[in-house]
Amino acid sequence: MTQFTIGEGVEHVPADLEAFTNHLHGALSDSPDIVYRSIVIGGNKGVIVYIEGLADPRLVLESIHDESPLWSESTGSTAVEDNYTRLQEHAISEGKVEEAHLLGLVISALLSGNTIIYLEGMSSALLVGTENLKQRAVQEASSQSVVRGPREGFTESLRDNTSLVRRRIQNPKLRLQEHTMGEESRTKVAIMFMEGKVDPDVLLELNKRLKHISLESILESNYIEEMIQDQRYSPFPTVYNTERPDIIAAALLDGRIAIFVEGTPFVLVVPALFLHFFQSSEDYYQRGDFASLVRFLRYICFAIALLTPSFYIAITTFHQEMIPANLLMSLIGQREGIPFPAFIEALLMEVTFEILREAGIRLPKSIGQSVSIVGTLVIGQAAVEAGLISAAMVIVVSITAIANFALPTFNMGISVRMLRFVLMAITASFGLFGMSIALIMLALHLCNLQSMGIPYMTSFAPFRWSDQKDALLRLSRPVMNKYFGRSGKKDY
């Protein structure tokens, strides 16, 4: 028995039925879910092969049974070539039908949920699109909820996800390119972009990076995200991800590129700039003044979540003269008897809160939120009453956590959480002077970052006046058209 592996893909389909089935058995073993059904069409022997659960061959079997008028003696010659042509062009009325001459393509199609039809004497096989994958229905996105806006979210089906975007952009210039990646998983990956809007250099760079990805398996979009990001060791994300079709549609219309991966509802977007992580789809479904207020508030929350514990540590440890007298006396009274310095206090509270947050995510939904809330309240109050933590520190950590939740993207929130611990350690050692130096270095790092060759701080540094209509604020559409107009540049 000839052994065949999917990775070879160079051996041609044999013209002998037994050799063809032996090749499939050798490559796929005798798996009980792979069905081999012998058929006779117009006097020619053949076989239908499909995988139970992945394929629905019912329509194919009904179309090609030998009692159909298509295969009667009135059709003339019963040569295998004629039957093969009739089968390909007339018999199968539903599903996509393709011809494959290589065994590697046959096996890949079979594992993707297609039904294989083979007639003895032919050096090719027919691949019929009969995918019947069990998948989740389209539901509301859970990670990026909105008050006003569409409720649809992506699913684990790549084709459903691309159709959700096509329904919003009914433009012939919308392009879709598909790749198969992962040496073992053979995962379908698709990139979508708008021809005429996308930057050709960005598209070329993305295809170059995708081409150089060498992984055994790709089970989620993060596998690709880690391989194509510009700075692997930067705490800031340079690839955006979302499970909302409206965000992807807007990104495509801005000239960016979407990356779909089979098996995950999270779609990647490149380039991804700093300002994109503070924008929400709901900003464009509300009035401009309200959207501007909320967006500006997000930037303030970013600063609060990043700096509040560090600032508190600095002024209570090194710069007590900056605190008003009444407030200073109150803080001294609270800290009387506390056995730990402010840095250790903040570290204990932050670590405890991170543990509670992770526990709330992993626990069942029915009790996860309750455990997080009750655990935070009980532990915080008990720590204050026991004299281990001051009440002011509990307030600081609580405000920090709430501000962190106000950020619209989860991965930017993770970046803030990591940097917060670094800044706390620096300010505990050098005070506000150390914080100032750290913020300068952070700003330099942000200005040095790129996403697919585009400066990460675009719109701010380098400053672009045409982008200010939708950067720090989201101006109303009449104001955009009157004072900014159409610059003809990519907004990214």
C-alpha cells in the first residue's frame, strides 16, 4: 500500500480505482468516520468519499443515482469521459464543483468537508462543496458591547464572517484573498481590503510577512498576530482585533486590511495605530459632541489607570510637601500603624485585584461576577480593619481598576496593567523624578513604534491636521465636511 502525506501534494490521481482508494487509506488510515461508498454510473465503477459530520453528501447521492434519466441508455455513449463530463456539468445541481488532479488537493478538500467523487479510468477527481460544519449562530459581540449600534458579531466560520462584511460593503472593489496556513492544521486564512483605498506598500508588506510564517498549527488569530507584529517585545499592541463586523467594514473603508482566520470570531486589522485603541464603533452612532466627550474621557482614563498608583506612591513617600496640610494629616492618620511602605501596599492590592479579576473570568458566568465583587469588597474592608492597608490605598486601587475597564479594547487594557507595575517600582525608587523620566522614555518608545511600516502615533506624531477631525475628538460630520473636507490621504 502506497503511503501518502498531505504535505507532499505532488502525486497525481491514479486512473485505477483500487489504487485511488489505497492511497486514501494510506494517507488517512481506516478512520471510522470516513465513508467510502461504491457507485456505478452509466456502467462505470467509482467511489464517493466523505467524512461524517464534516460533509452532507445527501444532495450528491440523490443527484447521481444510476436510475436517473441522465444515465439511461438514451444518453448515448457510456464512455467514462462522457459520464465524467455529465457528472461535472449537469448531475450536481448544488454546491461548488472543482476538478483535482493531485492527491494532495483531494485529501485537503476531503478534510475540509467536501465530498470526493471518483470514476475508474479518470486521472482526476471531483470535489463537491458539501460542507456541513456545526457552527455557532451569529450573536452579539461579547467583548465590545455598545448601547447603540449593530448587535451582530463574528462567529467561528470564516465564510460567515466574510459575508457579514460583504453585506455592509456592497462594492465590487472589495477584494478577498485566501491562504492555507499551518503545516499540520491546514487552517484557512483570508485577507480582505478595498482596492484603490489600501496602501499597496502595506498590502505587499503584509503578504510578505504572511508568506514567511512557518507554524505547525494555527488555531486562533493570535498565532498570526504574534508573527506579523512589528515589535514583539513592546507592551503596546500593533495589531487590532475585534469581533464586530461594523468595525471591520469601517476599517476597510479607511484603507486598512482585515485578516480572517477559520475557527475564531476575532478578526485582525492592520495597520493599528495608538488612536485606534481608544475609538469605539459607538462613537459614530452618537452625536459628535457626545462622542467627543466620551472619547476624551477614555484618554483621561488611560492616564488615570497608568499613573494613579505611581503618583500616590511618589507623593506619600518622597514629596509630602505637595500634599495640602489637611489632606496630609488625614493620610498620616490612616497610615498610622500600617506595617508596609506605600509601594508594598499598592503591590499587594494590585496583585490581589488581578487575581480576583482572573478568577472572575475563569469561573462560571453565574457566579464569576458575584465572586469578583464580593471578594474585592470583603478583602479590601478586612485589610483596612486589620491595619494592613490604608483606606486611601483601597480608593486609589479601585479608581485605577474602574478607569482600566473604561478602555474600549482589552489588549490596550492589558498593556496599561503591565506598565502600571513598572511605573510603581520606578516611582518607589526615584519618586516623581523617576516617573518623569519613565514617561519621557515611554513617549519616545511610542513615537518609535510602527505598524506595518506606518508610524504608531500617526495623527499626533507626525501631526496631521486632516486627521484631527477624528483623533482626540470626533467632530460632527457637518464640521468635518466644512472645515476639513476630503484630503485624499489615508486616515488609517
